Amino acid sequence: MKMRRRANISLLLLALLFAAALICAHFYPGQWWPQLLLYCAEAGLVGALADLFAITALFRHPLGLKMLPHTAIIPRNRDKLVDGVVIMVEEQLLSKKVLKEKVQQYHLVDMAVKLVERSGESSKLGEQVWNLVLSLARQMNLEELSLKLDKQLRNSLQHADLSPYAGRGLRWLLDNTQFQSLLTQLVELAAGRLSNEEQTKQQIKDMLNKEKEQVLNTGGAFARWFKKSLFEIAQSSDAFNLDDAAQVLYDDLQRFMAGLKDPEHELRKLTTEMLYKLASELEEREDLSAVLNTWKNELLQKVSLLPSIQALLTHIREQLLNQKPEEHVQGITSLQIKEFVIGFVQSYWDWFRQDREIKDWLEGYVQPFVHNLIETEHSLVGQIVRTTLNTFTEERLAEFVESKVETDLQRIRLNGALVGAALGAAFYILLYGVYQPLLHWFGA
């Protein structure tokens, strides 16, 4: 604004100078200095007015006269200007090559780490992660999320060949756990179930009686009559007694269980060998793999995972959002979870920012990712520029451009006035100091 005021003052002074020169020329005819003053004022005034008209014509119609041709150039060519700026930014200022070269000059992971450190947010990183976890937990739509997880899990399980994993898992359990101790616990559990003698013998009797009824009631009418007759004879002669049979079977079970407690029992060795064989076959045999996958798919069709997933997600959210330290959810408070998450995030961040190898490894992924992003999404640069410029009306665009170069434009007006005045003086000197004397000299 200061430069605009100077330009306007210079125009006003030239106009006053021109009027003064006219008055002096009238009262002092034949004097050289009024003529010189008039030439300077006239040329300077013409130059200042011409530059004022030209600058005004760039942005608007001078004096509001829309009939004047070649005025309001920038508003009338708004679309061309927008296209030109977009092309300039896309192809020159921020071209793919320029962006890729600039990206390669920096270690992006280091820049991100330093940015976090400079902002002072590193000490609050754990707290921010915890707040993010709580926010996600509060906004979580359990029903919708459960449906998505159920669908994803089912698709993953249906397309996954579980046989190799089942074989490896079984082998790992056999090699890395106390399998024999587990078998001993199972045997002791079964022996404990058999410790109630009367109940166990009653169950054996019920089973034998059920088998007896099934045998006696199969076959034709004569066969059933004959078998029942033989059974009545055996009972009357005490050749068949359910109580004695139950007692014998119960004693045999007790001796069998006592023998199974020995890790060197043949059945336990055979069980271990068969499990190792099953682990190998699960990894190698295609037919067994097909059977297992068929069983898996049938099980997925019959068993719903949705209730379990929804219950698990509900339990997790209750644990996270339980903000009362005195209230426990299965022995764990929200405060304990928070302290664990914050401590884990902070310790991981401290390790990450000091580990040059892991940062270089991550940079090896970040650089190609950014380059690929530039390659595929580079058109967004032009779209952003175009979208921004399209919000400008013709008047606002003219005002925006003018505001960025206003000082230089007003200097052009000052230069026009000064150069015009200087040229006016030069023309006067040339005309009356050189040309006219030469005419007199040649005429004489």
C-alpha cells in the first residue's frame, strides 16, 4: 500500500507540474525553461497514465468500461491461468522426477523420529496410544466387528490347509511339553472317577443290562424265545450274574488304571508312538490332509464362531473401559492394562529410535512405498492445485495475483513516470539543443 500511495502521489505531482508548466509557458513565452518543464511533465504524465492503464487492464476494466477491448485480462483468462499453473506445478515444480529425487535425499524414518522428538510428543507416545485404544474400544460396533471377524476367520480357515500345522503342532507338544506327565494326570483323573465303587459298578451293570436286552431282542421270534430261555436257565443256575460280572469288570478296570500310571506301560508307549506317527502323516500324507480338511469344513458349517468372538470382544472392551481401579475383571484392572500398554510403547519407542539397523531396514520399505505412491498418486498434486484455484472467483483470483505482485506493479508506475519525464527532457534537448541549431546552421 505504501508503494501504491507513492505511485499515486507521483501521478498527482506530474499532473500539477504539467499545469504549472502550461501557466509558465503562457506567462513566459519564448523562455526555454517553461518549455523544458512542459516536455518533462507531459512525457512523465503520459508514461504514468499509460502504465496505470496497462496495470489496471490486467486485473479489471479501467473506469469500469467493459467496452474497452483487451482489458480485465486475468479474470477473462481464469481457466487458462488455472490450467497453466496446474501444468507448471505437475510437470516442473513438483514433477515425479523432482519429488523422487527430493525424497531420496532424506532418510524418511530419521526425519519422522526427529519430528516426534522435537515436538516433545515422544514422552506422551504411550499415553496417546492408550487414548487411541480407549477411543477405538468406545466406538467399536461389537456386532458388526464380530460378523466381519467371523467371516474373515471362516474364509481363512476354509482356504487354509491345517494338516501340516496340526502335524507340526502335535510334534511340538510331544517334544516340548511333559507329555508323559500329562498322560499320568489324565489316568489319575480317570482313576478318580472310578473311585466311587458303588456308582461305577451300577454304571457297569446298566451297560451290561442294556447289552443283554439288545442281544435278547434281536433275531426272529423263535431265536428270541430260545435265547431268553437259555438266559433264564443260566440265571437260575447262577451261571450268569450281573452283580458278579460288574464286580469282575470293576476290579479289572482298577488294575488297568493302576498299571497305566507307570510311564513304561505298553499302552502308554504305544500311544506316544502312534501320536508321533500321526504327526508325521499329518505333514506328509495327502489323503489324510484331505480327510482333515473335509472334517474341518464340515465342522465350520455346523459350529458357529460368532458367539465366542462377540463374547471375547465384549470381555476385552469391559477390561479396557473399566476405569475404577478397585474393580477387577478376572483379577486385572484397567489401570494395570494401561500401565502395561504405556510401558510397552515407551520401551519399544526408546529401542526403535536408537536402533540404526532397524531404522535402515524400515527405510528400505518406506522409500519404495513413497516412490510408488508418487508414481501412482502424482495426479493428486494437480488435482489439489486445481481444486484450490477453482474456489477462486474471477475477482478473487485477480485480487490474489495483484496482492502478490502489488509492490512491483506500483514500482512500474513510478518507473513509467520517471522514465517518461527523463525521455521528455531528452527529447527537448535533442529537439532544441541539437536539431534546431543544425537547421539554422544548414539554412545559413
